[in-house]
Amino acid sequence: MKKRSAIKNDLFASEHHREKIDRIGDPLAEIEQHINFSALAAEVDCIAPRVESAQGGRPPYPTETMVRILVLKRLYNLSDEQMEYQLLDRMSYQRFCGLTQAINIPDRTTIWHFENRIGEAGAQALFDGVSAQLFKQGFIARGGQIIDATLVPAPKQHNRRSDKELLDQKAMPADWKPAKRRQKDTDASWTKKHGKSHFGYKLSINVDAKYKVIRRFQCDTAKVHDSQHFEAVLDRHNTSQDVYADRGYPSIEREAWLKAHGYRNHIQRKGHRQKPLSECQQRRNKRIAKTRARVEHVFASIDQMGGKLIRTVGQARANFAMTMMAACYNLKRLVYFQRAGIKAF
């Protein structure tokens, strides 16, 4: 007697699967519903126009398709190889990118070339495009601004001591072949935080206290101190004059500058070995921490997008990756506002 099975075969099984995904709720369909990707693609085309060959050849993929792929890649922190595989394997990815009926799916090389073509300026255009859509919905910077930085790890480099000395002098070891040089990240740097060594880059951001949206950001190597980016990420368009930051940012000069420009200083005080904080200063720090902690939610959300680790080599590509981090975080934030019915005021 043949054993019964719960598996039912059907020629239209893929349609049933798609309908069930819609009933459960496809997060990518939600993103598509609330984000104008054609507008984002137009921003990228202004920076890096599509190259059309007069002699024929294979035409390029639509910019909107490639922008959607870059968003997916960053949201889930996928490599080019994994992105190609997921596009071939996952129904939801194909539908999101408009490739459901397509025979030819963009491969890893196509994705790599597109990123190189648009470069850091193209990623900045995507960030500005998402910011423009937030502004159009009324989500402007309100409630004060919070400034902080996070370390973005990169694959660790294992170099000999003699090679490190040459690299510190901005020189390249003579015995490194071209193939090895391409795989060595000479721009990333080491730093220490809480007694642990970290290798990679640094992302400084400015978040408004009301909506927790990234308004400004700055990319650099890990060894640069957080406070060096304070003025660069300060947002002069926030409706409030309150500025929040942790104990890594205070200085007499900065406090004087903020006061001279009409800002209200909410930077936490830092105690010293010979001069600990008074009870009044500790209470002030605790009061500031309640608002300043909101920026940590932003870093946690970025970390949930597959982690902050970047797989690139060199400062330019690292800047591209970190800019996409900021753009995709804001994109997710806008989708959340629309889904939750949050109205700007």
C-alpha cells in the first residue's frame, strides 16, 4: 500500500506560493509601495548617465533595476556573489527587482561594474533622493540633533612588521605583486575602544531627536577621533538649537563656538583622574543620556541589516558602502513611518 503524503504537486505551485507570501506579508512589497524608486534612479542617472553604445552590443540593465539590487544588497549585507545567487533563487527578490519573467539576471560582474560606475557620488545621490522623499512627506529635522560615531569593521590585514612600517610611510612593499596589492586595504586603520583593538573605518552621523533620521554623515578611517567630525556633521537646518553628544566630544573651544552660534550645549561632561565629575554634572549627564541614547537605536538598526562589516578594499569603496548604509537606514525609516501611519508635524 502506497504511503500517503502531505506534498501536493501542481503546475501552478509558484502562483500559490506567491499568493501565500502576499498574505503573510512581503517586506519588499512594502518597501516598493512607499518608496519612489524611479525618482531615485533619475537622481543616479543625473550623476552617472547610462552609457549607450552607438555600435550596438548588449544594452545596459535599467538603472531602476540596478538601484533596487543595490538596496537589497545593503539591506541584507550580501556580497556580489550572494546577490547574484539570491536573485536567481528567491522569488521575492526577483519580483522586487522586476525580473520575474527575465531570463538574464544581472550577475556579480554586472553589479560590481554598476557600483564602480556610479561611485561614491551615485551613493550620495541615493541618500539625497531618500532625504528628498522624507522632506516631501514633511519629516524634516526636529527636536534637536544627536551626534555620534560607530566603528565599521573591515577584514583584518595580516602584514609583516617591515611591511607595516612601509605602509605607515605611505609606501608600498616592493615584493608585493599587483594581485596582492589589489587585495590589501592600505586605507583602513587600527584603533582601540574599551581595551579592544578594531580594524576598519568610522561612520559619524547626525540624527534628529524627533524622527531618528540620519541628516548628515561623514566617513573616515577608524583611527580618526570621533570629535574630529563634529563640525562636519552639524545640521544647521534642525528646527531646534539643542545639540546632544557623548563624553567624547566636549572641549572649551567647542562649547564657546556653540554658544556663539546660538546652539544649546547638551554634550556630556567627562571626568578626569584628578578631577572627577560632581554630583550635579553626573545628574546632567544622566539627563542628557535619555535623549542621546536614541542615536544608539540607529546604529543597532544598521547592525541588524546583516551587520556593519564591509567586504570592500580601499577608502573609496568603503565610503560607498557606508553611504549606502545611511541611505538604506533612512529608506527603512520612511517605510516605517508610512506603515505605522505616523504623520509629520
